[in-house]
Amino acid sequence: MRSPIHIFSVAEYLDAESKSEVRHEYLGGQIFAMAGGSKAHNIITLNIASWLRSQLRGGACDVFMSDMKGKLKAANQNKTIFYYPDILITCSPKDRDKYFVNYPCVIFEVLSPSTEVSDRREKLVNYQTIGSLQEYVLVSQNEIKVEVYRQDLQGDWTMEVLGSEDTVVLNSINLSLTMADIYEGIF
């Protein structure tokens, strides 16, 4: 016997999520619980978010960590998605909702074994549909390696792979992070 899958409305999801102790991502009506991260994952995320916040404090941009949802539409579909990126930055005055961001310019995901495939495929494709998004950054926790997906002026996406001697340039917010900033306390 099969059980029907309950399809949640956006309002039902947001209401349930506001009361839940566990974070859930929302994909077109279905919800999925989020797994916890490793110490390295948390240290890297905190390093990046803290550094970005210190550089952007007092300006037009806001930096959010993993408890803030990003809202978007699924690629090639008219389904709403809510993801919890590890870090997201918005500089848009239109982003006024208390519980999610609609107009991110930069999104970071720190790769982990349980999320790497989704971060590289599903999320990459879906994030690239966000008109305001200019950079999507994947950070390895197992080696000093960062991948930056960047949208150019024609709307095409390019990828840059960076190693231990490189600097992560974020054109959208006019900042650069060193690998030492990212991996402090890890390697």
C-alpha cells in the first residue's frame, strides 16, 4: 500500500517552519529535513560570514548564515523553493521579508558529503535562475579549494576553480577573501 505524499502550500510550510526546531528545505510543496554539519563545516561558514559581515557592516548589504532561507522558483518550473544556504548576501532594498531573502547577490555553500551532489547540480541550476544572483561559491571542507560560479553581463555563467594560493574575488560586493580568511583553524 502506498501512502500519498502531502503537498504543502508555501503558507503551510512557512507556518510549520516558524515553529520547528529542525530546519527544512521546501521544494515545490515537499519538505525535507536538513542534516547537521561537521566542525570543519561550521568553522569555515563562520570564518566566511564573520569576515564578510565585518567588511560590509554599516553598508547597504546584509550577510546571513544558515538560519536564513532563500526563496526562488525551480528552474523550468513554476514551483517555489526555499533553501537554507550556508551564507547569503543581499544588497537589495526590496529584501524586506523577516524570514527569507528574495534577492541574493552572493550565495555560499560549504560542501559536505550529504549535500555536495545537490549543491553542485540541483541547487546550482535553481540558483542560476535568480535574477539578482551574481556569484555562487562552493567551498570544500576537505581541501583548500573554492569554486566560483559567476554570471557575466550577458547572463552566461562561468566557473573558476581556486586553490591555496588564490584569492576569492566577489565582484558583486567588491570584496576579496584569501584562503587564509576562509580556512583559518582548519588547515
